[in-house]
Amino acid sequence: MARLAQTAGLTDVQQEILSTVRDFVDKEIIPVATGLEHRDEYPQQIVDGLKELGLFGLMIPEEYGGLGESLLTYALCVEEIARGWMSVSGIINTHFIVAYMLKQHGTQEQKDHFLPRMAAGDIRGAFSMSEPGLGSDVSAITSKAVKDGDEYVLNGQKMWLTNGGTSSLVAVLVRSDEGHPEGTAPHKSMTTFLIEKEPGFGEVRPGLTIPGKIDKMGYKGVDTTELIMDGLRVPADRVLGGVTGRGFYQMMDGVEVGRVNVAARGCGVAQRAFELGVQYAQQRHTFGKPIAQHQAIQFKLAEMGTKVEAAHAMMVNAARKKDSGERNDLEAGMAKYLASEYCKEVVEDAFRIHGGYGFSKEYEIERLYREAPMLLIGEGTAEIQKMIIGRRLLEEYRFQG
Ligand SMILES: Cc1cc2nc3c(=O)[nH]c(=O)nc-3n(C[C@H](O)[C@H](O)[C@H](O)COP(=O)(O)OP(=O)(O)OC[C@H]3O[C@@H](n4cnc5c(N)ncnc54)[C@H](O)[C@@H]3O)c2cc1C
């Protein structure tokens, strides 16, 4: 984009990575995205290209074969990719969260075992908290792990796994009673298990079934699935970090960086909607002039551009805060909340600018219109973000009377 959503202070390396990704998006993603999306087809060629670019290892430390880049670099790449097609950023996002959780919380053996192959994109990650009966209320998880010798036996049903079919490693959050007596606070009796499996559908490992793809209104191409554990046996050394009872905190840490990522996706989709709207407004004529010359449309463009700019600035701020080693839950929550709401609004305005043509599947905005709502839900709904923001603000601005 020529003027909007620029980021000051990037290093030469960051600029080079971004320009490579932007070029890839313009040449390899945008021209094919809508066709693939309409066919709900997995973008294998695009994924292979991203693998070649090293995108799956962008934030994995160099000692494990990754590029060791910052959250900011990662978020800016995600923004570019989502500008091309949001589903592709979804393919990377859960992989990135699992790699991040391993890097932060894994045992040395777990890091050595998974991270090099994750950096190469040969192992791809999914993460799973949600169940049919819960999403926002993670503390209500009912899936269970029971210790049996050197193994755990897992039972329960999970819901809404992005990359559930195509991944070969799933980080699954379950309740584990071992060492945590009855009455322990729910978030202290949860454990993350690292579950390796074959990609695909059906019984992908004894005791583990991925039934099939959930049919969705948008965010197509990327597979979203259920996961059923029925007597699934997992060795004790596949407890993330080697100690039970820490899963809730590990997952929340992962989701926090994931929120910056969802904000970045909102920025990317909004930028694309702005690009489509501003182009169309100069081509379509009514009452003897391009609609861009009607003040009502110019006002729309002004609002859209302002929202694109504001969301980008907040997303960059949240990423930089985390990169500097500071707690960023407030900034990440704000960025995710604002970027996803603005994204929906910018897409809606671009859709309106297109008039009736926006309703036609021939126009890209039709796809964006079905994709934007997912960002209002994933990695915590707007209401959940506002709960986090509100709580943190009250901590920061405690009344001292
Ligand atoms: C396409 C897609 C992909 C997904 N991928 C994943 C994934 O990879 N892994 C994973 O674990 N999950 C995933 N999810 C699940 C997602 O995280 C949840 O859908 C989300 O957290 C909301 O949970 P829910 O759907 O159960 O809604 P609910 O929690 O039932 O909420 C319903 C409504 O009530 C509101 N609400 C809930 N509690 C409160 C409250 N205390 N105060 C005010 N309002 C409240 C919510 O904001 C929402 O509007 C995915 C979802 C989708 C749609």
C-alpha cells in the first residue's frame, strides 16, 4: 500500500522480509485466492511457497533452524498475507502459537524433537481449547486425562480446531486430576498435551479421530475440525513442559501472542477492502461522475482509511510491547478488539461502495464480507477482549482514596 499502514523504524532485514512476502502475496495469493475459496480448496501450492520462504519458522530461534524474528516481523508478514487471503494466515497462525508455546514452555527434549521440523514446515501445528459446550469459558473444559503408569489416557471431544486435519501436532488442553485434588481452582488443574498424529481425517492415531471438515460460511480452504479422544494414550513426556497443572497459563500465553496475530489479520483484510473500495469508487460512474466524486463516498473512504491506519498503529504497538519483554495483554486485547471491529466496518463500507456488484461472487469483496466476521470471534470474542481490557484498566488506575 502506497501511503497507509506504514511502519517506521524497521530494520533492513525486516524490510527485506516484508517486501519478499508482499511480492509473494501479489503474485501467488491474490490472483488465485477467490477461486480456491469458492471451491473450499486447500491452498497446497501457496503453503509450499510459504515453506520455501521459511515462513513456518519465522519466529523459531535460529538454533532450531528458524529465522529467529520478532513478533513484530511476524505480525507484519501476517498482515500482508491476510491482505491476500485470510485463510492462508490461519494456516500459519495455529502453527505459530504451538511453536511459541514450545519455545516458551517446552522441555529441552520437546524443543529438540519438534522445533527443527516445525521450522521447516514439515510438522505443522494446531491448538485446541474449545469444546462443543464451551469457547470463551475455558475453565469449563471437560475433556480429561487420567494417569496410567508412564502414560495418560485422554477422553473427550474438542471443537473448532483450525488445521485440525492438515496438522501433525496438536496442543490439546484438558483437565488432569493427577496431583490436583478435588476443589483445586479449574485453571490450576489443566494440562497441555502435545499430541502427534497423521494428517488427514478419520482415525488418525489409535483413540484419536478427526471426523471431517466443518462447513463454514467463510474462512474456507483452511480446514476446521472436531477432535475426538476415546482412550487416547499419550506418554507422560508429551505433557508440555513436563509438569501437569500449567496448561491454562501456557495456553493463555499462546493466545496472547495469537491476539496480536488476529489483529494483524484484521489490518490486512481491512487494507484489501480499502484498496478494492478506493479503486472501484474511481471506476464506477453515477449522475455523470465517478462515485468517488460524491462527498458521501469520499467520507466513506476517509473513514475507511482512518480505521486502517489506526488499527495498524495499535497492532504494531502491541507487537513491539511484547518484543520489548513487557506484558502486553492490555495492548493485545485493545488491538485485537479494535482491528477486528474496524475490519468488519471497512469491509462493510467497501461492500456498499460496490453497490449490487458487491453481492456477486465475481467480486473479491464478496469473499471478504464472509471472512471478516470470523475475526470478531477467534482468539476471544469482542466481549472477552473488553473484559480483559476493563480488568487491566482497573488494575492500572486503582482508586487511591
Ligand atoms: C472458524 C473458527 C476457528 C476456530 N479455531 C479454533 C482453534 O483453532 N482452537 C480453538 O481452541 N478454538 C477455535 N475456535 C473457537 C473460538 O475460539 C470460539 O468460538 C470463541 O472463543 C467463542 O466461543 P463460543 O463459540 O463457545 O461462544 P460462547 O463462549 O458460547 O459465547 C457466545 C456469546 O456470548 C458472549 N459471552 C460469553 N461469555 C460472556 C461473558 N462473560 N460476558 C459477556 N458476554 C459473554 C460471547 O462474546 C459471544 O458473543 C474457532 C472458532 C471458529 C469460528
